[in-house]
Amino acid sequence: MNKPSTFAAPKGVPDYVPPASAEFVAVRDGLTKAARLAGYSHIELPVFEDTSLFARGVGESTDVVSKEMYTFADRGDRSVTLRPEGTAGVMRAVIEHGLDRGQLPVKLSYSGPFFRYERPQAGRYRQLQQVGVEAIGVDDPALDAEVIAVADAGFRGLGLDGFRLEITSLGDDTCRPQYRELLQEFLFGLPLDDETRRRAEINPLRVLDDKRPEVKALTADAPLMIDHLSESAKAHFDEVLGHLDALGVAYTVNPRMVRGLDYYTKTTFEFVHDGLGAQSGIGGGGRYDGLMAQLGGQPLSGIGFGLGIDRTILALTAEGKTAGEVARCEVFGVPLGDQAKAKLFVVISQLRAKGIRADISYGGRGVKGAMKAADRSGARIALVLGERDLADGTIGLKDLGTGEQQQVSLDTIVETVGALVGKR
Ligand code: HAM
């Protein structure tokens, strides 16, 4: 006979199980709350889309599209892809539902899983979780500052403080093409290996992000976009920085920052945490002023971010902090006998209906086992009901902190407990 098989989650795909799952929820909700406070409404999007949406939106030359997508043919032989990021899908939905024809900016937030076939390591998963926002349709530097400030507030609201914000401008279509040529000219004059030269042809900016010391040394004097911005792109960037100064959001300008997605224009930024090792980006984003037109919509601007929930949890751990608490129950029922159990089951359900977290011992455990379960549940109060009590119309109310127990009326037990835990 074959041995029964055992299963494990796919490689690089994390589970979030209790008690750690409470931290996951707290981080997701904390980051989302910051967006909610700034007027972003929830958008819930499909987890898979037409492959061509990402190819067109994120860019064929990016690693994300060329190497990391989970792409497959569905049973109707359509090529679909598990979403590697959120921005392209949001733009698709905004265009499809005509949200861009209403009041601008359209401000949306989302959270959920994204999928990238990357080499798994600490902080790098094949199913990753993000909270994201997108603000579409108004090209105002104040909106850039708002998006960044929302991310900053989200992280700080969770108690994080060991991160920094790096920011730069990638220019726009009035200055980037000229800069690209300038950079390529510079790079082609260097003794680069074939692969790096090829990269310089496809995406020269990437070469500036090369971590190898010999390439770093060669590109030390490379021309930088930030020194070749058009007047309007420079004015936009200066205004963003001015707003961040006014908001007290600290930043470092990093003109060599390279983002892994092709749609960025003008302001781009990354939140970096030094306690995380190689995978130090806890969030990032920027403007993508050409994306909507690229996807067949109006030529509207946009800016947003994606914050990594997994890495935010790791960053909290690195700072010796946690977020969220496991929701312990407040009341625990200890039934002694079948009839008592049937009655107590109803009482517990009535307590839940009042908003009191309540649970009961299952499986016909004896008084010792059931009391142990009550202690482990974290409840303050145990309700102990035996067959004799039931006949008398009373129930034992035990304070699990002090160990004191008193008999009270069974008829009014829901009100009595409600008063004790502050919910009438
Ligand atoms: P991204 O920089 O590719 O941007 O991802 C955002 C964040 O997701 C990263 O900073 C990181 O914290 C987390 N992340 C990315 N890949 C992984 C991974 N393999 N494992 C764990 N965490 C990961 C975007 O996705 C853009 N859509 C953000 C954006 C929105 N830009 C404008 N609007």
C-alpha cells in the first residue's frame, strides 16, 4: 500500500497561522487605516488578469514580466497571469468602470496577495502581500507628498521608526528620452561585459543599480537623471520635497534608485529598512503618468505605492516590536453533563450575540480538562454549569483571575455577564 502523502505549502509561499496571523491582520489593517484617513476607498480586484495587461502595463523588459510571472493557459486556452503587482489591475478597472469620468483624483486602496516567481529567501516570497494605494487623474505635487506621507504614517502608526525614505525623480517624456541617450552613450564607452552591455541597450538605468563593485566604480561618474530634468519635472520634484519638508517627513534623495517596474515617471520613492538584510525595501511607489493612456484609457496621470506586509512584519521583529493581539475570549463555558451542555451552549451563543467573545469546552471533557481549557482560553470568566445547578436554576460564575466562584441566577446570566464585561 502506498504511504499517505503529506503536503507542504508551495516553496516560497508563507502561511500566516495563529498567533502570528494576528500580527498579519494588524499590519494590513494599520497600513490600510492610514489610507482610509486620507480618503482612499477600497477596491477589490481579481487575482488573475489577461497576461497582456501586465506585459503592456508593467513592461516586457522588466524582470517581473520577463522572468517572474505565473502565467498559464486556462481551460479556454486564454493566457492569464496571477497578478505580480496591483497598479496595472487598478488602472484597468478604473478605465473599465469609467471611474476616471467622475471626480478626480480617483483615490483607491487595496490589499492582498501578489505573485512573483522569484528565488525565495528571507523577506522574498513567491506569494507576497501588499497594501497599496493609487491616486489617479491629478498631476499635483501635493498628491505625491500625500501618498508618501500616508505610507510614512502607516508605518509609524504600527510603531516602526527604523526606516528611511529614499526619493528621486525619473523625469518625464520631455527629458527622459534625451537622458537615456546620454546615459547609453556614457555606458557604451565603458569596458562592460556583454550581458551588462545588453542591459544598457534595453534599460540603461538598471546598470546604475548594479551591485558589483567593479561596475559601481565604472559608473561612479555616470550622468544622473536628476541633473537633467526638464524645467517642469524639476519644479514638480522641488515642490514635492517642499511639501514633505512642511509635513516633517524626512527623506534622502537617491538619484541612483531604480525601480523594477517600467511605468514610473517623475517622483519615485522607496522605504528602506536596514534591519532586513538584502530584501530591505518595505514599500515603494511613484508616479506613472503615461500608464493609463498606455492601457487604452485617457491620458491621465497617477501616483501610488505598494507596501510589503511581509517585510513590515519582519521590520517590526527586527525592531523588537509586535503589532496586534490574538483575540482571546472573555467568557468560557464549562458544562458538566449533557443537559447542562445543551443549556450552556445556548447561553454562550446569546453572549456572542451581545458582542461578547465567548467559547465553550467541547468533547465531553471532565471538569479538570474543561477548567484547563478555560484557563488557556485567556477568558476572565468561566461559567460552570452542572446538572444539579440546572435543576436549581443557578450557574457557577468563576473569576479566573482570583479563582473566586459564586452561584448566580441562570435566568439572568446573560445580563449579569454583560454587566461584568461592560456590555449590557
Ligand atoms: P514593488 O516595489 O514591486 O512595487 O513592490 C512593493 C513592495 O512589495 C516592496 O517594497 C516590498 O516590500 C514588497 N515586495 C515586493 N516583492 C516582494 C517579494 N517577492 N516578497 C516579499 N515582499 C515583496 C509595486 O508592486 C508597485 N505596484 C507599487 C506601486 C503602486 N507603484 C505605484 N503604485
